[in-house]
Amino acid sequence: ITSKLGPQRRRMQAAAAAGGRRGGSSWVGAAAEDLDVSEAELRGVPVLWVQLDHGMEWLAAVRLRQPAHWWALQLEHSKDVVAQAQAVSGLAGQIGGANSNPLNDKYIISVLGAVMRNTGVFCRVRLDAAMALGAAAGKHQNNNAAVELYNFVRERLYDPYTGLMQPNDFTDRGEALINHGLPAALAQITALGG
């Protein structure tokens, strides 16, 4: 098990105790500055991330439960593709649940929409975000997810001047993968009667 701020926090607390100050929140400011997030978001969080079974040799499946804004932070700040895919999966599992509220669902949909449009994110993670929006629109009848996905499909697959579908372009394989996966995401949207 490794953690990002475990050893750093212990060193900072030891240095603060040796200097006569009580060590406590000095690591929060440094971590907030490194990650470009507010200190309020990091208060009460002893570590920023925990990595279990780094080589993926022992555990078959790990299921984490955390608030949507933590998944969004993981998705935004992690450079690890597996962590990004887990964050998309975690966000998708929180849309339309038994205890979900409409504001949280809108936030999750906007985060997934931003990931879907971000060309800096790995293509498979972007496609997973599109599939999550399609599933949310179909399973939970969430109109916001359907509108977000539909607008993205219109931007990607249709010519803005003629309104006709654009020809296939295979110069960028990742973008082509996304373009070919979007109809499957749209196919998940069904009416109430099926």
C-alpha cells in the first residue's frame, strides 16, 4: 500500500514539532498549491490517494465509495489512465441512485461531459464517459445526460453547415474510436415504454 502524502505529512509534522510549532495543516497548503485546489477541499483528508496492489498481482477487484467531487478531483488531477477510468465508473454509479439529488446529478453530468470533450484525456476514458452518459439517460431517464450526449454527437459527427454526417476520418485512431463508439452510447437511450 502506498499513499501520496503519508511520508510527506510525517516529515512536515516532525519538522514543525522540532521548530516549536504544533504540526497540523502545513501539508494541506502545500498539497492544495501543488494540485491547484482550495485548502477547504483538502481539510480532514489525511491522504490524497491510496494505491492498493500497485502491480495488480493480489487483488482482483476493489470497489471504492467516495463523494462525487472526490471522483471529479481524481479524474482531473490523476495522470494514471486506470485511475481515470475508475473515476468515470465511480461517477457513473452515482447518477440517479436511490439517494441522489438533482444538483449532484447535474454536477456529475457536467464533469462527464467535460471529460468527453477533453482531447487530452485517453480516448477509451472519453468513450467510457460517453457510455456512462448514455446509460444514465436510458436507465434513469435523465434528460440532462441525454442532451449532453446528443450535443456532443452533433458536434462530432455532423457537418455544422450542411447538417449531414461527416465522412469517416481515420487519421487519428483515438478520435475514430470515439466516433464509432458514440452510436452505441446513443443506443442506450430509450423511451419509458422501452
